[in-house]
Amino acid sequence: MSDEPQQRPTRPIDVRSVGREHVRVDGRAKVTGTAPYAVEHDLGELLGRELPLLHLWLVTSRIAKGRIESVDASRALAHPGVVHVVDHTNAPRLQGDDEPELLVLQTPRVSFRNEIVAVVAAESLEAAREGAALVDVTYAEEPFSAELTDSTPTYKPDSVNPSMPTDTEEGDVDAAIAAAEVLVEETYRTPFEHNNPMEPHAAMAVWEDDPGGGSRLTMYDSTQGVHGVRSAFAPMLGLEPEQVRVLAPNVGGGFGSKGVPHAPEMAVALTARALPGRAVKLAVTRQQMFSLTGYRTATFSHFRLGADDEGRLQALEHRVVEQTSRLKEYAEQTASPTRMMYAGPNRRTSHRLAMLDVAVPSWMRAPGEMPGAYAQEVAIDDLAVRCGLDPVTLRERNEPEIDPDTGKPFHDRRLVECLRRGAERFGWADRPSEPRSRQEGEWWVGTGVAASSYPMMAMPGNTCRVEALHGGRLAVSIGAVDIGTGAWTVLTQIAADALGCPTEAVVLRIGDSDLPSASVAGGSSGTSSWGSAIVAAAQAFREEHGEAPEVGAVTTAAAEENPEKERYAMHSFGAVFAEARVHRWTGEVRVPRLLGVYSVGRVVNPTTARSQLLGGLTMGLSAALFEEGWRDPRFGHTVTQDLATYHVAAHADVQRLEAEWLDEADTVATPMGSRGIGEIGIVGSPAAVVNAVFHATGVRVRDLPVTPDKLVGQL
Amino acid sequence: MPTVSFRVDGVDHTLDVDVRTTVLDLLRERLGNTAPKKGCDHGQCGSCTVLLDGRRHLTCLALAVSYDGAEVVTAAGLGEGHADGLHPVADAFLRNDAFQCGYCTPGQVCSAVGMLDELREGHPSHVTEDLDAEVDPDDDELRERMSGNLCRCGAYVGILAAVRECVASGGEA
Ligand code: FES
Ligand code: FES
């Protein structure tokens, strides 16, 4: 028996369950509401002892920048049920300064409006909430800036998320633009967007001091990565990683916002530290989520495209202006799709950031790719119009031979197939070439297309343990997290095929940092990264223990990178087709049809994959028509901070929506043949809708979302 | 503190409540029934939907003291008396993969059950053309009637398929 992790190469698996529909293994618990989320657990039950429970409520700053002069908790503490108030004067001290966003309640500094300034702990939720309203905080306010405009000063960050070059340049863009026969020079804008998973950011924790020395923090957290939270929190709390346990068996969505821990989770850990032996729990309110849990920066994409009269791109320039927060830098990689999508000898991309006194921006589904591809794909549509070319043809004409960014050959670039198959399915050929050609009653009707891509990502740091149980069952353990992606189900399928056993024989254990380490459910990398480790461990287990292992036989392993991968540029691709109807008098936009055709490697489970792609398309439709966070620069906060004013697509907004994929397997990418599907659905869909609106009406809107005010009066 | 009685998923409870307690917090925090979810606490998302005295109802906007004596059925209790303990609407959600993260799902399921009843009773909706004729439960009707329940995972296509199936099977719900 060995329990030492070993790095080992993997072989492609023989697929039996993988590739087939499989109902979600956690589905019954989800449809009956019996699957517990972060603050629905019983920590006492987990730890086998009675734990008194306290409810927490956050007090947030009333100024955007300055210093707290005083915190008076006396009225709060006098309120029945309120037990304790933590603020910067009495909070346990945190160590290190690498994570300024997580250094909550450490100083009187206020860096943005609605930053956490105190936490109230009480015996009931009602008392905690009322207590929070009774904490009196006075401030010394300082001048601040919270507005992103074309004239806001910017700087050049050292790199952009996750670690890409800030700028790129090849050839002579200015000369090629000057010589171009057709030119597009336009600015495309996307607004502040908020992830808004339906389960709010929430956590429940207990701090226990062992009488023999040593402490332990145990925490249920609504997170996309239990090990990520543990490794961020342990050193700040002065603990070893083994002294921190983070669990997340069920997570109600995240879309990136739960990819890294944010301030509220640390506020929970700190309050637990201040009240040892008591379980404390906090669900961030929907309103507070708009300030405390990350969001997508607004982006301004200044595009210049120069082409010859046949539409062949000679120059591409994409200059991005966006914002970050003074507290912590986050640089969205908005120009990244422009670096690899189309051919063209002369190219330049850049990112500049305005540093503002605002809430900390972070990942939101397809960071960079979504707003960047929006800009590029509408710019390409602008170019098609100016060249008098069909937009599908124009894209085919600009297919690169090799990746223009890295100079490497693409592995399995099947964008053209996606475009052609989508065009056929959608009935694209019947489309009138002129915009504003079809009217039905009071509605202008048109169609649009956009391409999408997403890089193939796999994260290091994944280990899996396989252990033989009684009755021929096999426990497969890795600290992965299912945020709605279907990880519980697809990892069971992958494990079964890798072990050569039925799915019923697999006992999957995920969502716990006491399990072997796993990377984040983000970057569309979860299934690839965790799945590869599972395959490595399963194959090693069979080699070590054979087909009839003794009960207790254990193997722990991690997957070696496929060396072949280094030779290629690897991306998934897709083509999105949309039909839009625009009401002549009101400017209302409806989208009766949206179709995405994708090349994503092998689809592990068509049931859950379809849901994920449709979910991405839906979020893209939502971004196209509704989503917009309105910041009031006079106060520095988001005005539209709830679901009544920050609109997301509701059921009636979604009509005929379809997703399909090419039949393929990419075993260079992963031993499962899959490449990742979580984000590509939101890339391309906003541009397809916007291009369809132009085709319907002849009115070009370049700023998301396409709300009726941008159309009415021009129809 | 006032005393209130609730029958929840077939079980009677009598308890003292803080007057500020909502039905949602009573269910979740006092009775430990977390099938109804808190997505917004402001009546804007539908996650907290249950059947309250037989009708779909948002519980985050309902103060417990105003509903003394009410009968509540949550997604966890819907299956009572059904084959395999699973309500046909929940089963249709499961088979149509009408969810991803599952957080909005118990509310969606309760909402669908209540909505099917409203259809049977002939209630019109915002998109019903003819207010006198029998309602034709076409896709637009179903989408409109389910629009009080937001799903950020974007499972609407699956939800529609599940609900459509329940309408077709005679609305047994
Ligand atoms: S929690 Fe009640 S409607 Fe959102
Ligand atoms: S299933 Fe996640 S919000 Fe609906």
C-alpha cells in the first residue's frame, strides 16, 4: 500500500460511461431541496459536539474613502440577542499583506464605499440585522474618484489576468491602417457586470482552541475551491494548512465570483476566531454582494481594423481601457481573444487601467474573453458591412494558419466547421444581405452571427486518492467542487471508466480540503484538471493492486502534463447565431432563436454539458440586453444593487435556445478527450445578438446592453 | 413574543417568534427546513417559494405572525404520498436536467406546482390573449408564468421542458 502522491503519465481512457447521458447523481437532493448549501449545515454534527450558533451581519462603510474615527457599538450591544461586535479596534490580528482584500477589520482605513467596517454577532438573524443598524460609525472622509470615463487617467499594469503580457505588437499597424482599403475605427463598450449567483456568498465557521495547544478552523464555505480558501486563510490566521478545513459539498453557482475568497469569508473566520467554540454563520445580503464579492469591470475597447477590398485583415488594433480598485489590482485580459482569433500580419493590443476608489473587481465568467470577444466580433460585423461581405465568409477568409499570438500550430481549430454547421442548422443562407430588410407587423427582424473561443486550461496541483472499500466499491477522493457544473456526476463517470468499473461502484468524495488537493472550479479547467488526476490515480491503482484489490488498498497519484501539449496552441471554438426582433415603436428587443455550435473536445456528459452551454448562452443573452451595474460617481457605489434593478434574464426572455457540438475527442488535451465547457457559452453570444439587432434595424449599437433607449427614435 | 402555529410538510409546529421573523427565516432558522432558499430576501428572485395554504408564495416577504395557522408545503415535503417519494414535477425537473447548481430549484419546483394549479383553474396571465376563453398553455404562457423564479445558471430551457411535460401529462401535480 502506498499513500505517496506520484506524478505519472496517463493513457487515454476507454470510454463507456463518458460520452453518455447520465442523470445528475446529486439531482434528487437538488430537486427536493435537501442538498445543504454553505449556511445550511450543522457544524456541531460534523464535529460531533454541541456548538452554540451565532448569526452574523455586516456593517459596511458609508464613505468611499477615508478613516474611521470611531465605532460605538454600545447601542448594538444593548439590543437583546446581540452578543459581540467586531471592528478594527478589537478584531484578531491577521498576518501578511499579500491579500489586501482579505485584510478585513485591521485598520481604520476605508478604501471603497460599502467596505466591511464591523461584524455583529447575535443569537438570532433578526437581532444581528438590527444590531448592525445600531452600530454608530463616524468617519473622516477624503476626496476620492470612482468614475470611469474616456478622460480618466490610466496606467499600464505589469501583466493582465492571469499572467498575460499587458501589450503585444507585431508588424507596422499604423502603416497598414494607412494603406487599408477598408477601415473600421470604433469603440465598443461593456458595462459593470455582477456575477449574482443565486446562492449568496456565505460561510459558517467554528474556531476551536485545543487545550493541549494548537487551534483549528472548520468552515463550510460557498466557494469554487476549498483548497484555495485554505491556502489563502491559513497563513493569514497564523495556522498551518492542516489546521484549517474548508468544506463545500454543494455550491449554488459562482460564475467566477467564488473563485477566490473575498472579504466576507474572512470576516466570518475572524469572528469565529474572536468567539472560539461557537459556530458563526453569515450570508452576504444581495445588496452587499454588489460591493463585496467581485464583479466585472466596465471595458472600453478601441478597435482599428484595416482590410483589403476582399476583407482580408491587414491590421488589427485593440486598445483596452478599464478600471481596477485602489485596494487590489485586477486587470481583465480583455484583448486576449484579439491576439489569437484572426489572421493579419500587423497587430497591436494593449490594456490600460484606471485606478479608482471602488470595490474590488474580480473574475466573472470568461474574464477578458467575454467583453473582448464582444468588441472584436461586433467590429468584425462592422467590417463585413463595410466590405459588403457575408460575415461568415469574412471570418472564413481570415482564418489563421497558425496561432498569431504564440506562432504555434493550433491543435484542432475547428471554427470554420462550427460556423458552417451552425449556418446550415440556422438557415443562414436565406438571410437578406441588406440590413433592415424584413418587417413583420410592428417588428423589425434580423439575424446575426459571432464566433467564440476559449483557451484550453488545466491547472497544476491536483492529486487523487483511490481506495478499495467493502463490497467491491472504490472510493475516489479529490477536493474538487461542484458549483452546478455537474462535477459530482462527470467525475463519477470519469472515475468509473478509468477504473473499468460501473458508476455505481464509485464512491466519489469531493468538496473538502481534507481530501487530496484540487484546483479551483474556474477557467473551464475543473473537469480537465481534476479528471486527469483521477485518471492518473485510477490507472496507477489498477497497476498496483490489479482488478481484485484487497479492501484498504490505496493509491494516490497526480497526472503528469502531456508533453505533446507544449507543441500546440489549444483552444475551444464556437459559432453563435441569433435572431432578433426589434419593436418599431418601443425599441424592445426579443430573441426568438439563439443557437451555439461548439468544438470543445469530447463531451463527458451530454446532459450536464448541454445545460452548461445553454446556461452560458443565456448569460450572454442577459448581458446583451439587460445587465448593467450603475455606479454613482458622487458616492462610489452601485445604485442598481439588487435583482429588481440589476436585470438578469428571466424565463420569458429566453425563447428557442439550442446548443450542439462537433463529435470529437481531444486526447492531447486530456486523457478523457475533453477540453472544458464552462465559459465558452457566454463568449460570442452577446455579439451575435447585437449583430442581429443591427441586421434587423440598420442601427448599430456598440455599447452593451442594447436597451430600448439606444434604439428608439431611430426605428 | 407571540406564539404561532404552522403545519410544515405535514408536521405541526407551535413556537414563539420574534415579530420580525419572516416565514422564510422561521422555516430555515427555527425549524431547520432549508428547502426554501434565500436568494434576495426582497421578493425579487423566487428562491423562497413554497405552497402556502395551497398557493405558491414568496416566504421572504411574509412575516410569520401574519400567517399564524398556515399550512406550508416545501419542495422537501412535496413528494409525500407519491411513488418513490418524488413529486412528478420534481421528477420532471430531474429527468430534464432543469437545473445546474440547484439553488433556485426548490423554489422553481414549488412555483411550477402552484402554476399548474392556476392553469387548471383557468387563471389568465399577462400574455393571455383571450381572457374569457380557456387558457392555451403554450410555451409563452408557461415561460411567462414561471418568470417570477430567476435562475442564474440559466436552466430555463430545461425548466420549460419539465413543465411542458407536466402540462401534457394532464397536469397531474
Ligand atoms: S428570497 Fe424571496 S424572492 Fe428572493
Ligand atoms: S439552478 Fe442555479 S440558479 Fe437555477
